[in-house]
Amino acid sequence: MSAALDLPASLTRTPRAVPADAGEAEVRALLADLDGQIITLVLRRAELARYDQSARRLSGLPASELAWENAVLGRYADALGRQGADIGRALLMLSRLPPAHASAGRGAPQKE
């Protein structure tokens, strides 16, 4: 695993050079593939984070832990600079459980 982002080594290796004769369509196909991989990883991260938050709630703890979230932001900032912290914040927001009281007493919308 990479210490910076806790990613498998296969995702942190040096990218292959784009062939000099690669056309726009080929480069965009590579980018689209990479976007798909990133989306898959973001969804997996959100799933794991929500599991962790649920376990914390069931243990009577707050769903989130500020020290942990600050460490996440620090890892992204260290690896990617100031914009990396923005990415980290976006990931944390995408990974949050709704507040415990948000769904209390609410069912499916009623048809009128």
C-alpha cells in the first residue's frame, strides 16, 4: 500500500507514457478509463467510511471523528498540495452518513 493515500501499489505506480503517436480519441479513452477507476475507488471509499460511521454510532460514539478527518485532509494535502485538501474534503462529504435524526419519523412520500 502507498503510505500517502493508502492505495494498492498497482494504483500508485508511475503511469505509462502515452505513445507519441496517440491521437486525441486514444488519450480521451485512457482518461475515461481512468475516470471510471477513480469513481469506483470513490464509491468503495464511501462504502467503507459509512460502514465505519455506522459502527461508531452503534457503539454510542459520534459518527465522525475530527482527528481522523483532519489526518485524511493532511494526507491528501501532503500528496497533492492545497487542491489535494479540497479533494479530501469532497471525499469526506461524499462519504458522510445522513444525520441520525434525518430519517426519523419519515417514510416514503405520500401520494395525494
